[in-house]
Amino acid sequence: MLRESILLATTALGLLAGNVAQARQSDLNELPAAGLQMASPLDAVWSAMEVQADSVWSDLKPEIDKERSRLFAPTGPADRDWAKHGVDMAALLAKAPGGAAANVLYSDSPEGPSIHALDASVLQRLASEWRPLADRGFAKADGMRFATALAVTPAHLLVSQEAVEALGNGFCPASGASAPADQMTLYRDAKQPYDETSEQDGAVEGAAFSTWTALSRTETPRLCWIYVEVAPGLYESRTYDREGRPLGHMDRGTRQLHIVPVADLRSMLTARVQPVPPAQESASAH
């Protein structure tokens, strides 16, 4: 699940943000002139940030490895009946009006809205309104696909897809390879223009790039999960490794979810996202 990568990648965001800001303010000098002439201003600034991220990512690995060991340490013995616990979420979504194709699990937590769908086609209509900025593929996402859409900034959405197998009330990834998902794509709202002279627009792109880089480059174990009902109509996930051992450290970061019909996906995902604070003017600007 993308959630595992979000928790682990948090350790990388601080250092990345500083280096990304440096790349934005470097007038893109590290890119070949010919490349700048061919690229749009938005493509050019993303290329500059990518160059900067490549140079610092190896420095982040020791801290990420340390956090990985902590987060994914089992917090209890193996439970061979783990998949019998919780609720049958696939059945609950199927029974909702319109079925799984018309309903999603939705979180409007303070950290930002997110949508989780057991029918990946739900998100196809959303992607058609947004411009793909970056994508990574780690494995084929065939069969049943679990899809997540996360609002990264008011202008960016991160969409992941993962092929899963249903085991009782639980779900396990079809692929065992360490990766945040099978496929990940970062989209930008095509309706929002980008002004290369705006510090605020630059800050928004930098925030989106830092999150994308931390999530897409962070290797995480493939884990299984169930859903439990913590209040009427309110659910949380519980995570297990492939041996059925609970991962309580992961579950401390879970979001509460409820089933909602698919309506205006754009507003569902962006209405609660807080804008990036305006960049402060430098002393030289006064």
C-alpha cells in the first residue's frame, strides 16, 4: 500500500525540500541549453529538481534504512487467522448503490484527502482532467487492482495502483518485490497555469516534487492488510507481514476511512488541501 511508503518517506522530505529549493533558485544552470529551449518552463524546472535529487538521494539512504527497520518490525506473534478478522470490505463496496465502480473509501484527514478504490477504473475519469508529470512502474498491475489517489498539493495528485489478491477479509499484493506500488503517476491539474516567475508557483512544484521523489524512490516491503470497523461506518486498516505478524508501528499512522459515492473527484481530493505558504521575499528584494 502507498501508506507504508508515505510513513517511511517522511524521513527524506526535510533534506529533499532544501535541495529542491536550491535547484529552483539556480536558474536551471545545470541543464543543457538545448534542453531548456525544447522544454516547457514546467518541464525544465522539474528536470532541474531531478538533477539535484539524484545528487543527494544516496545521503538519505542510511536514515531511511534505520526508519524502515523500526516501522516494519513485528509487534506480535504470527496469527494464521489474521485474514478472518475485520470486515469484508470488498462485499461492503459491492453492496453500496452502484457497486465498487461507484463507491470508494475516502479519508478527509487534516494531512490531506485521499481516495482508495478496489475498482481502479474509478480513477480513470479523474486522470483525464490532469496532466501526467512523472510516472514509475515497478511491476504489472493485472487482475484486481487497489488504487489510491492522494492530494499532494492543491495542484497535484499522486495515483498509485497495486495488483492484489483477496484472502478472506484481507488483501495481499500480488507482487512480492519491495516497492511502494506496482505503478505510480503524479498528475498536475491542467486547469492551473504555471508561472515560472512566481515564487509561490515554484514552492508548490517543489513541494510536489519532494513528495513524489521520496515516495517513488523509497523501497518498502509488500504488506497485507484488513479493515476493521472502529465506529459505525468508520474504518481503519490493520497491517500484517506475509507471515501474519502484526505491524503495530505502521498502524499508528493509519487514517480513518468511510465509504462514499463517487461524485466530483476533483473537489473530493482538493477541497481540504491547504495551499503551500507564500515564499518569503529574500533580503535582496528589499
